[in-house]
Amino acid sequence: MRTILIELENVSKRYELRSGGVDALRGIYLSVAEGEFVAVVGASGSGKSTLMNILGCLDRPTGGRYTLGGRDVGKMSAAELAGLRGSEIGFVFQNFNLLPRLTALENVEMPLILRGEPHASRRDRARRALAEVGLEHRTEHRPRELSGGQQQRVAIARALVTRPSLILADEPTGNLDRASGAAVLETLERLGARGATVVLITHDPETAARAGRRITLRDGRIV
Ligand SMILES: Nc1ncnc2c1ncn2[C@@H]1O[C@H](COP(=O)(O)OP(=O)(O)OP(=O)(O)O)[C@@H](O)[C@H]1O
Ligand SMILES: [Mg+2]
């Protein structure tokens, strides 16, 4: 039997606003095994990004329980969660979120700098991560000197350089043309094949069809 990495039990998320509350997630039950490639689909506003923020420990549920790698996330302090994010989770966003003044190599090094890794070894690891996404020839380019697809592959290299067990990608191909999107998906699939668990959020049914499992959200519920 495969080990469970993600376990959501009756998880809910309510945003409180002065104008009223929004129930963005309602009673979510979800188990994801290590190494699974899961796509999350659903209409705009259905709760996909809210779910990703909770899975990535960027936000906490307002109800229910989230267990990640056997640890009850609800019982962890903010500092423990930050440590968990730094070592276990890699994020890829629709708008890449690269630092514009840094080179591709320096962007990929950033998570290792935050972890206090020494200069020589982090350079080396960042170079290897860029090679894994086929960008060993673009290490000195800044984001604006790269194509959209290349920028997204730099972002993926940055997500994988710490060897996280979980990769969370929110619409990673949303800003890319078909060919660049396909290259990004292939990279994510390769990571999955290497044992990382990948949760991919997408609007695109074709993209979702490539995942091992598809989860559809509607109005904060899994349907
Ligand atoms: N910070 C917030 N404060 C209040 N309401 C929020 C907040 N973030 C999201 N919401 C609301 O929660 C619901 C779910 O939003 P979410 O961003 O998770 O949707 P989504 O499925 O990612 O949509 P999209 O496909 O457009 O990115 C929406 O109704 C949204 O308006
Ligand atoms: Mg979203």
C-alpha cells in the first residue's frame, strides 16, 4: 500500500469580510498518496486556490483537520509551518513570481539561501536543477530575457531544488502558449515519475486529463 502524504478531513475555509462571510471550502475530504499526480479543476471561484493555499500551509483551514506527512498541521506553530514549507513543499504560480533583478541561477538558489546552505553547494544544486528543466544554457539570463515558458521552467527549477515531497502548481500553464505549456507539463510529470507528489490546478480539461487523478471543485465542495 502506498503511503498517504495528504489527508484532509472535513476541511472548511471561511473568509470573514465586513460585508459578510464567504465559505470558500465546505467539508473537503481528500487523501493523496506519495507520488500521485492529481489535477484540481473547477470553475473560477470554486475554491481551487484556497485549497492550494491550505495544502501549501500558506493558510490554515477554519474547520477540520489537515495532516501532511503524518503531522497535524493545525497543531504546528507559524515557525514550524515556515520550516515545513521550506523543506517539503515547492510552489509554482501562474505568473512565475521570479525576482526580476536576479539571474535564473540566483532565482533558483533563493530557497537554498533561505535555508542557509553554503555558497558552493547551493550554486551546484541550482545549476543541476536548471539542467533538469533544460535551461543549463540560460543560467545568467534575467527573467525578462527569457520566454514565458522558460521563466516558468526556472520557477519549476526553484520549486524542485530543495527536493520537496510535494509540488503545488496553481495554473502553471495559464500564461503560456500551447507548446511552452506542454513543456512545463512534461517537466512536472517527470518530477512525479521521480517520486514527488504533484497537485496541479488548472482550468484546462486537456491538461487535467494528463494527471493520474482528477478532482473537481464546485462551490467549495468536491463533486
Ligand atoms: N482572501 C479572500 N478573502 C475573501 N474571500 C476570498 C479570498 N480569497 C478567495 N475568496 C473567495 O473565495 C472563493 C474561492 O476563491 P478561490 O480563489 O479559491 O477560487 P479559484 O477556484 O482559485 O478561482 P480562479 O479559477 O478564478 O482562480 C471565491 O468566491 C472568492 O471570492
Ligand atoms: Mg485560483
